[in-house]
Amino acid sequence: MPATHSALIMLIAGIGVPMLAALNAALGQKLGSPVAAAVILFVVALSTALVVFAVANLTTGASMRGALSAPPHLFLGGSLIAFYVLSITWIAPSFGVGNAVFFVLLGQLISAAIIDHFGLFGATPNPLTATRMAGIAVMGAGVFLTQIAGRG
């Protein structure tokens, strides 16, 4: 897949993150339970993933056979997404969707830089240069300016 297609798909996924936060936070408020909203989100997500898997299985022969032999730490992603959904559903209504998502984004930049720098979890190593650190610092300053200092 060309890099431009990959970039576009990830841009669309990024656009979806604040929408997910706002929609699920609103659902949590309507239900009176952020946890119930998260459960509903995961039921819908599982259903969607199963449909996509079924289609992929038809076209590529995708299989779950390797899951039984995979190292246990590779399954932590499920817990991490549950933590994200539960925390953003709970916190966004009072903290603001913008604040919540900007801090998530800052955390993602820091984590991604560490993962890339050390080549963790099979990632291609990409050293943390002064330029990359400056970019993260600029993002941090942007979070402060747009979300914290901008309230005055």
C-alpha cells in the first residue's frame, strides 16, 4: 500500500478519536454510566471487527490459529484500549473532549517516540533525535496553549 494511502487511513482514524470520545462520553451521560457506554462501544466494536475478519478470511484466508501460541504480552493491547475508552468516556464530560484528546495525543507522541527509539514490540528502530524531541516539546506547548492557558 502506498504511503499516501496509509497516511490518509491514519488521518481518518485520528479524526475518529475525538468523535469516539465525544460520542461515547455523551452516551455515558445519557445512560448515567460511563462503564455501560464503554461496554456498548466494545460490543459494537467486536461486531464490526468480526464482520471485517469474516470478509478478510474470505479474501485472504486469515486465521486465528496463531493466537494460542502468541506471547501473552501481545494481548495487553486489549487492556490498553479498554483503559483508553473507559478513561475518556469518564473524564471527557468534565475535563472537555479537547483537553482529554490533546493529552492522549501528547501521550501517544511520547510513547511512540520511545517505542520507535528502542524498537520495542518489533517496531523498526528510529532514533529519538533532538528534532523529534523538539517536535514533542512543541506539541506539549501546543496542548498547554490551546487547552490550559487558552481558558483565560
